[in-house]
Amino acid sequence: METTRHFVATVYVVHDGETALHDHEKLDMWLPPGGHIDRDELPHVAAKRETREELGLDVDLLAPQEDITSSTVESIPQPQHFLLEDINVHDGEVGHQHVDFIFYGEADSRNIEPGDGEAPADAWEWFSPADLDAASDRLPSDVIEIGKRAIETVEAE
């Protein structure tokens, strides 16, 4: 079986010491906002677009950016994490994966107003580090770990 891979961008949105997650209907797991990177789109731009579409919030990304430039090169904001995620696995074979650029973002409010076709506002929950730990029975371990790191990083800024 050939494995297909798509590039995606994810943002752990933080406001006032908590991060927003929702129960992703298609994947049946709790996740932050994110989605596929369009063909002509840069990862950090897709991250901000997906957050805007899914939460109705603009975020400031905490993304290091080097100062390497030339006449043909520019540095772009770097993700905090870069993960390969198995999406479809059948009989032990991986059919589809996401190459995920994971960013941390700071929002200036919790007023969630999703765009058309997105999960409704009441599908989203804000999780503190303690809430993340307490929800270990329903949250993937990577979501807990990255969520706590995102909160810690944003709060330290």
C-alpha cells in the first residue's frame, strides 16, 4: 500500500493560561485548530488562516525566525514542533499521514466565532494544564504534552 502524505498546520491557541481544543468529528479525537496547507501557502500563513476559520480568532504566533537572507532566500517563522502523524492505518499499514507544522499562538480573547462549516463554538473547550492532565482518558498524550508546553511558552512571554 502506498502511503499518501499531506502538509498541515496546527496552532495551540493560548489565552489566559488555557488552550482551546475540540472533539474532531472526522478523526474522533480532541485537537486544536488546524488543517491542510494550500498548494501556494506557507505553513505559518496556513496556521493563522485555519485558526481564523475555526475559532474566529486572530493569533500572534510565537515562532522563531532566523535572519538568514539573500537575494533568493528569506527566513520564515518556524514551527515549535514538526510531526509525522498516522491518519489512516489499516491492517497495520499506514495509508495516509500528515506532516504537521505545529505552532503556538496567543489570542487576545476567548470569544470563539467559527466560520461556516466549522465545528460550532460550543464544541470547543478551554483547557488549563491541570485540565489537560485530568482529561488523559479522552485526550491523546501528544495533545496533552504540546498543550502544556504551549501554555507555558506563551505565559513566559
